[in-house]
Amino acid sequence: MSRKLDALVVGAGFGGLHMLHRLKQLGLDVKAVEAGDSVGGTWFWNRYPGARCDFESHDYSYSFDSDLQNEWVWSERYPSQPEILRYLNHVADRFDLRSSIQLQTRVTAARYDEELAQWSVTTEGNETFIARYLIMATGALSLPQIPAFPGIDTFSGSWYHTANWPTSKVDFTGKRVAVVGTGSSGVQVVSQIAPDAEHLFVMQRTAAFVVPAHNRPLDAERDALVKASYDGFRQRALDSFLGLHFDTELNPAVDTPEPERTAAYERRWEIGGAALLAAFPDLLTNTDSNDTLATFLRAKIEEIVDDPATAKTLTPQGFPVGAKRLIVDSEYYSTFNRSNVDVVDISTSPIRRITETGIETADGHYEVDVIVFATGFDALTGPLLNIDITGKSQTQLKDRWAAGPTTYLGLSVSDFPNMFVVAGPGSPSVLSNVVRCTELNVEWIAQFIEHMSDNGITAAEASPEAENQWVHHVNELSTATIFPTANSWYLGANIPGKPRVFMPYAGGIPAYRQTCSDVASSGYTGFQLTH
Ligand code: N01
């Protein structure tokens, strides 16, 4: 049996909840389906010890409802995973969304019927939903990747992926543990496991740049200050490249005399968080400037880590700061001063296989009871291509994107009418404060749907020309930055066989917002509209 709707939203994380709320406000018959047992999206699944957002609480929150933002009180400078999950559950209750959300429902396929201008969406449980609009709020980082190490089935201990962590506590006390991967998740989990484990091996393929968070309880004064002028606070975020509140020096780093430059870095090191990446206006566009920050950060590692050989292994080389996502944590480097923690360089001696009792690398065998894979995600395209999506004329999204994702504004794909993507490839999404990007996308999609319904438009899709131009623009923007110069997940480099295409929009939030707004106010230029 199939259920007929005006709109189906896939996912009930930050993007999906807001989208559902907006479409309900428009009076649409709308439902959200969510694979998890709870709302929350990425913040439901990534419940590993130490999981915490690296943006500050006030920034990493919705702005769409004034009462919501004024009522909610964050407890720490950076919100922990349990607190964000509580917040999203509060949002679901506060806006009466739960009755429109179907949990434990994984979408497996979506097919567009051109004649009826509607989507037919199938779930793992063989349910079918028919909807005019299909909104993919499936998240950029929601399809975990576990490398195909041979022998994993023979391992007699326990293993976990950070993005699919058990709901019950995992006890590391007295255990020998290996963490594979040193991205944001790996770095956060390492400092939490180390105090409990008998021994911890940190298996590192690429050393990462890690800056201190300086997390602390959120003081009431700061909360009151933000709340006294929330509108201005939100506007400043929207006016900034990353959608965040960072203070940037006026002159490029290369033109700033050395003592002044180091003082600027030092100040931001003390402030904590990703502020260092915004210290100078040219850090993301000029490799010489970026080198000055890299040198500063390398010296910090040498200073913090006692053993010179360990410090050397932990020191990133060969890519600019920020080209792989800058990591924010507090005790990562000092954790390696513990006698029960070792870094294992698996770039020089790769993992060969998992054995019954541990991990075999090219230069030895590490006996462990627990393996934690912090090996990341098939980012941006993975969650969409994991669903068998068929548009007009039997066009399959996986074929269309075989050489990399193509979208218009990150929101729409030609030949896939009435399908909209929230924070998808081609949007600033992961290169920005993603909550700002999802809000922009959700509001834009809601207004477009309202416009369609007011004007008797039954179907809308990106024109091939507009899509080509956007893809070209997104590529051009990225080549003017340092981003494409590292083997990062932004480029799909972490997934064997994935096309190497820089996927996010690197033009910053203000330019993106302006373009999306111009497209809307010009009557949706670049869209083919069917009445
Ligand atoms: O994943 P990652 P993540 N053999 O892809 C290694 C957000 N996030 O889950 O760099 C051996 O960054 C891989 O090595 P390499 C945030 O946007 C935010 O940590 O590819 N190693 C790397 O070290 C973040 O960027 C927060 O050489 C393998 C690691 O595994 C994004 O999510 C917290 C391997 C994967 O790092 C992803 O972060 C957590 C293999 N076959 C996540 N394959 C916060 O807000 C991969 N690796 C704080």
C-alpha cells in the first residue's frame, strides 16, 4: 500500500526537522522518514565518547525561531553530542513534529513519474510514499566508511565505528585498544579512551593539525550578551565567509611582520577553536601565508609532545592547514605523553589485515581487545547515492554523478524534478557552519515550493545549462583556494574509486546566500518550470 503526501522529507537531523516544520507551516501534507531510532541525524549516530561539536553552541543552533533561540540555554562553550541531541529532541517536541516523523525507516529507492509529476519512494520495510516534492535532508556525513581490511570477521574482540556507536557504554577499562583514523572523530575519541585503556595504539595514516578548543561551562554573561542582540549575532555570522564569528586581521599573513603575525596566532591559540584558520584573510588562498600558520602549529606540537620521535610522527606535512578539516580538541597531543599511548605510523607500514587477536601492519602485530574505526564517511554524495534514485527518462543519479556530483546551487539536479537537496554537494555545507547553510537551503526550498503552488507550477528542475555553469563555478572557486591540494574527503580521496572532484562550494556563505536570493527574486532563473 502506498501513502500519498504533498512532500516527503528524508532525514530528521538539523536539516530535516527544520524542513518538516517549514512545510507544515505552508499547510502541506508532509512527512519525514528517518533511519535512526530517534531524531538527530548525525548527532544521533555519532555518540562515541567525547563527541562534541567544534563550533560554539550559540553558532551551532537554529535561528529561525526567536523564542526557541532565546529560551534554550546551552551549558558549555562547545555543545556535546548528548546536549545537541537533547536540543534537537526539544525542537521536535516544541514544534509538534513527532507525529509527522516516521523513525526506523530507511529509504532505499526513489523514482520520478514524469506523467504524474510525482515521486514514488520505497523504504527498506517495503513501504511506498507518493509525493510531489522529495527533499533529501540526508546529511553530508552520514554514510560511515569502514575500510575493507581483510580478516575483520576473524577478530575475536569487539570493534566499533565512531559513527555507529552502541547506545550502551563501552568499557575500555584494562583493555588493549586500537583507534584507526585521526580525523575529528579519532582525535576526540583518543583523549577519552586513553585514561581507561591498559594500552592505546593510535593508528595514524595522516597526521592532522589539531588546535585547542578551550571548552568550558558557558557563562551566564556570555549567554545574556548573545541573547541581548541575537539578530545582530546571526547577521554577522551570515556576513562571514564561514557563517561563524571569527575575528580576522586586516592584512594578509604574508604582508604582516613576523612578531605581529605570531602574536595574532598566539592570541587565537589561547582563544581556542577554528579561529586560527580565519586569523588572516589569505590563509585559505595563499600557500605562503598558510605555511606561516603550519609552522606555528608544528612548533606547538613539538612544545607539547615530550618524546621527539612521537612529536615528529604527529607533525603534519605535505598539505596546507585547513585543506583537510582543521581539528579542534583539547588534550590530543598531550595524550601522547602518557606511557600507555603509542602512535603507530600506518602510512609507512600500512595495515595488512585484521587477525583474530589484533591488527597486523607491514612491520608488526598489535594485540588488542577492541578496535575503534574512526575512518570517516563517504561524504556528501555517499548518502544520496546509497539510495537508488531514478529521475526523468530513467536517468539514474549514480550514472549522472559517475564523474562527480553535478547540481545547481547544491539544491537541484537536472532531470530530477521536484527533488531538492539540503546542504548537498555544490553548497557551502561542510565548508561552513553547516547549520547556517541548512537554514538557508530550507528557507529557500520552502519559498520555492510556495511559489510553485501559488503559480500553478507542477514541476521544477535545474536546466542543464544552469547546472553546468554552477558546476564550473564551484570548480573555479575551489581552484582559487588551498582546499583541493590535500587528499581529503572534500575531494572524495578517502574512498577508493570515488571520483576526485572538490564537492563543496568554496565561495563562502555571503556570496552563496546572495546568489540563491538573486535566483529566487528573478523568478527562479536557471530552473525549467512546468505549469
Ligand atoms: O573522518 P575523517 P572523521 N586506512 O575522514 C583515516 C565532521 N566531524 O569521522 O587522512 C587507514 O576526517 C583517515 O586517514 P587519511 C568533520 O567535518 C566533526 O574523523 O585519509 N586509515 C583519517 O585519519 C570531520 O572532518 C566533529 O589518510 C584510514 C581518518 O581515518 C568529518 O566529520 C567530530 C583509512 C578519517 O578521518 C569527518 O571526520 C567528528 C584506511 N583505509 C566529525 N581510511 C566535530 O564537530 C580512512 N582512514 C568535532
